[in-house]
Amino acid sequence: MKKTDIGGQAVIEGVMMRGHNSVATAVRKGDEIIIKKEYVKPLTKRNKFFSLPFIRGTFALFDSLIIGIKSLTYSAELFEEEDEENISKFDSFLQKIFGDKLDDVLMYFSVAISLILSIIIFFIGPTYVADYIKLFTKNTVVINFVEGLLRVAIFILYLVLISQMKDIRRIFEYHGAEHKAIHCLEHEEDLTVENARKYTTLHPRCGTNFLFIVMIVSIIVFSFLKWPTLYIRILSRILLLPVVAGISYEIIKLAGRSDNKIITIFVYPGLLLQKLTTKEPDDSQLEVAIASLKSVLEDEGGQEFESI
């Protein structure tokens, strides 16, 4: 079995796959599979500093957010009815200000809002609630641990709630198709629906796994901190996020290419959570995932392809 760094995400009625040189988004529209390919150089390859271990995690996460939102936006636009006459005054106003750069502005704005909301919900919120634990104990280890448990509980509750939504379930089926296609590639089988169908929808390099590892690493990292004022505590959480992301990224990369039992045990809870974020796909969804993966593999020639 050969490991690969190729991965992706589910989008609306499709799958985005990202290789070393390109990003391909395949979307099913009726009986047709529409593929959009872009040649993208990762941030971690644009600067040596960005590629340093424990540094690259933050830049890789930011890069993935941008590409992910662009792919989601593209898939959504394919199903929107174009009606120029119904463009709002606000949309026209933005178009006049930013012109052709409007899409990029909205994309970066979406990334910023996503990061801010994630920090508030999963980091600042639990820290604020855990501050009340001081009414019962002054032990900072206990307070830190309770804070970490709150963070994990909010994350799991969030996944449980969104997994009940019909539209989200459809995306989770494409998420499962993405994983099956990657498993098929890693097991060096021909990329066909028949071959991909038999594999599991769970994968150690999944984003769900990464986010769970972030939760666990944050408990460990934050446990070394004292509990001064609440606002200093919140500030320390925000400032240490790049450290947490950097460590988590190295763990998820190691999990993707290692069969070490300790690593396997560490990432196992994240694999279980993927039972919420991945569902069994049908053959038509597997076709889309395979089409996206094949499109990316066309650009993985030479030594890079041989090493996969």
C-alpha cells in the first residue's frame, strides 16, 4: 500500500481533489459531470519559511480554507439561476467598488468570518464558561481540563446537529466518496466504481480528524498555562492557535503515512467522528470523486507520481 498526499473535500453535488500541482472540482449536474481545474502552487511551496515543520501547519490550514471556499462557491454557482435583472442594489454597489476583484474580496471575507466564528465558538466560548469553574476550585489543571472537555463537547454536538440536515447529509455522502477514491488510489487499484465501492469511508487524513486532533492538542498545550484574568486567558488562546495548528498538522501528516500503533490509537477517536461526517455514497457519487481524482492525477507526473 502506497501513501499519497492527495486529498480534498466534498462540495455541493461534487468533490474537490487537490494534488501537488492542481486542484480539480468535479460537480454532477444531471447526467453530466462538470470538471473545473486550476493550477495552484501551495503556500508552503512559495516560501521556505512557510514549509518549515510546525510552521507549515498554519499556512496549510489557511491555504485549504481559501481553496475549499472557492470550490464550494463554484459548485453553488453551477446551481444558481442567473438573473441579471434581479441583482440587488447592494450587489451593484459592491461590483462598482471592487470590479473584477469582487469574487476574491468576498472569498477572503468568507475565510475571515469563518475563522472568527470558529475562534469564538470553539475557543473563546469554552474559555469564558470554564472561568466559572473557579467558583468551585482554584486548581488550574482541573479548570484547563474542563475547558478542553467543553470544547470537544461543543464540536461533537455541532457535528451531530448538522449531520441531521438533509442537504448536509448529501455533502457527507460525497465526503465518503472522496475517501473511498483515495483509498482505492493508495491500494494501487484501478480507479473504478467497483474497486472504490469496497473501501471504508473513514480516512486518517480527513479534516474531521484534524479538527479533533486540534481539540486534543489544545488541551495539552493550554494545560501548561496558569489562569490569570479571563481576558488574558482568552488572548493567550488566540495567540497560541498557530502553535496548536502547527503541532496538529504534523500529527495528521504522520498519521497519513505511518502505521505506528501509538499514532493509530491517538487518531482513532477522530476516525469514529467521521461516522458523523461521512456517509455511504452511491455509484454516481463515486463516479464524481473518481473523475476529480483522475483529473488531478494527470498533473502528478514524473518523480512525484512515482512516489505516490
